[in-house]
Amino acid sequence: MLNISHNTLNKKVDLSNYNAMNKVLHKRHYKYFNRFLKIFAVLVVVVLFLPWTQNVSGNGFLTTLKPDQRPQTIQSPIPGRIEKWYVKEGDFVNKGDTILFISEIKNEYFDPNLVERTGKQIRAKSMAVTSYEGKVKALENQIQALQSERSLKLQQAKNKLLQSKLKVQSDSIEYEAAKTNISIAERQYNRIVQLEKEGLKSLTDVEGKRLKLQETQAKLVSKKNKLLASKNEIINAQVEISRVMAAYTDKISKSQSDKFTATSNQFDAEAQVTKLENQYTNYERRSDMHYIKAPQSGFINKTLRSGVGETFKEGEKLVNIMPSEYDLAVETYVRPIDLPLIHLGEKTRIRFDGWPAIVFSGWPNVSYGTYGGKIVAIETFISDNGKYRILIAPDSNDHKWPKIQVGSGAKTIALLDDVPIWYELWRQLSGFPPNYYQPNKKIAKSEKK
């Protein structure tokens, strides 16, 4: 009993007569206890100088290393109505397998023969394009024919102009000869009149010369008229050249205008054909979208739309699929104060929920049930929970991770600098963060390689 009373029982009763008290109050027990305390104190001092690995712990969950390996939802790019399901939850589907069939809910796509009729429109418009091409070629041939005919007509008119010019030269020579003849006739008439006055010639001779003079004057007038007519023919030939140029220019311009109109109609028809071909392709692709197919091999986790006849909008989630092949990784979060201590390629230890483990955070080598990891990504922007996201991949030099489902919880320990235990205790009691350090440059370079 404890001596908590003022009555000193050991002074009134002799305890040495009792065997139990003799065994307890023996002096050698004090000696053993003092030895134990000394040994324990030495062990505590030795332990305080043992190395301790500083660490940063975090809570996270299992995810996949690549984005295309994570669970995903399948959406429909077009609105529709569910007509038939081909799978149920938990089924395994290969890439390209049909998951469900939907029907149209927009009235412009109700026609079941929409694709075929669009193809007929394309063929009709293509024939129109061919017709316009033939019309353009015919007009080009017509323009070439008109140009050839214009060249011949112009050559003919120029020849006629040249003939008229030559005729003017001939008529002008004859006109000059007629003027010369009339001068001669006048001199002869004057001489014969003088001779008749002198009595050397008879009146008959005078009348003959007068008649000849009048004939010569008549020829002069005739030659002059002929010369004027030849000059008029030159003018007519020039007018004919202008008329031919104007007439054929008008015809060629009209044919060119018809050609440009046909070419414009051809281009318009080609544009309509291209538009119809685009619509045809869109209709074909849209008809293929009536069958919602698996984008990759995996398991159907959950159908987000159920039943038959239910309508939905484009982009709405229909079913959730989990890829069958994936590389595990751990997504964890660290405090902003610990972020400067985290570096790419650093070693970590991971304890998975539901997997038995004995963890010594400062002595990772003696921990049991933990697995090695390596930091492969550090988020540069803070998350909604006020921490920074870290992605950890399996360490190829450590034990292989167990087969655990994606989404399971995990606790991570990022290994930092090695310090004595007494320093770590002092740091924890003082509330200081772990030592700021940079990893070995050689190790960092090798990790990058």
C-alpha cells in the first residue's frame, strides 16, 4: 500500500517477518533497477543519434498513369432517343463493339432514305455540271469559228478596199488622159476654126472637129464620174470593214457572254455538288452515329441512361467504361509548405488501403507492406482542396504493386533528407518544416534519362 496516511504502519509493525516484503525490499532489486535505467538511458541516447529519413506524407487514391487509361464516359455527338441496348453493366466490350442503338428526334433527319436521295441529287447536279461543260466547249468552238470568219471577211473587205484604191489610180490616170485629150481637141478645134476663117478649111471640117471636141468633153465628164465612183467605192470598202468588225465583235461578245454565263452556272452547279457531297458525307456519318460504339476495350461500369425511348441531347453522358489495360499510378496531395521539398524522380513509399502494412515513416527499409514509387508529375496550380496534386508511378527497382482496383485509397510518404532522430524530434516539437534540400544532380540527371 502507498503511504498516503499519517499513520506510519511500518514503524508499528515489523515487516521483516514477512517473506513477500523481504523479496521486494531486497537491496539487489534496487541495483538491478538502476542498471536497467542506465542501460535504457544509454539506448535512448544511441537511438537519438540514429539516422531518420524526413518525409512528407499525403493521402490519395489509385489512378492510371496515362489519361486515355482512366475511366471515361461515352457521349453521343447527336441528340437522339434510345432504341436498344446491346450490353449490361459489368460486360466486357472490345474496341468498336456496339453498346446501344439510337434513333433521330429531329424532323429534318426523319427520312429513312435521306442518304440515297441525297446521292440522287448529287448525280443530277453532276449531270448539270457536265451539260454546262459541254455548253462552254460549244460556245468556245463558236467563238473560234466567228473569229475565223471575221478574219476572212476582213481580208475580203481589205482586198476590196485595195481593188478600189487601184481602180481609183486607174480612173485618175484615165481622167488625166481625158483632160489631155480635151486640151488637144480644143487646140485642134481652134486651129481648124482659124483655118476655116482663112479659107483653108471647109465648114465640114470645122463641124467634125467641133463634134470631136464635144465627144472629148463627154469622155472627160464620164472619166470624172468614174473616178468619183471609184473613190466612193473606197469609202464603201472602209465602211464595210468597220461594219464587219462591228458585226463580228457583237457576235463574238454575245458568244463570250453566253460562255461566261454557262461557266458561272457550271461553277454554281459544282458548288452545289460539293455542298451536296458534304451533306451526303454528313448524313452517312450521322447514320453511323446511330450506333454508339466502344472507343476502346474495357468493362461497362455504369449506364447513366436507362430504359428504351428516353431522349437525350448531344454531348450528354450515356455510359461509363473502364479500360481493361492500364498502368497504375497514385494521385496524392501535399501542402503548399511541403511543395518546395518535392522533386521529380524522388522515391516514395506507398501503403494501399485494405493491404496489411507496418509502417515506420522514418525507417522505410524496415517497413512492411509498403511499395516503392517515383514522382513523375507535380501540378503547378493549387487544387480545390488547397493542396498540390502529385502523381506517383511504380518504381521499377522495387516490388511490383499488388492488383488493386483503380480508385482505392492510398497513403504516400515522400522520402526527403536523412537527419538524426534528436534533430527530427526537436523539429517536430518546434513546428519547423523539413529541411529544404536539392537532390543529387547526378541522380536527377539519371532519372531524367
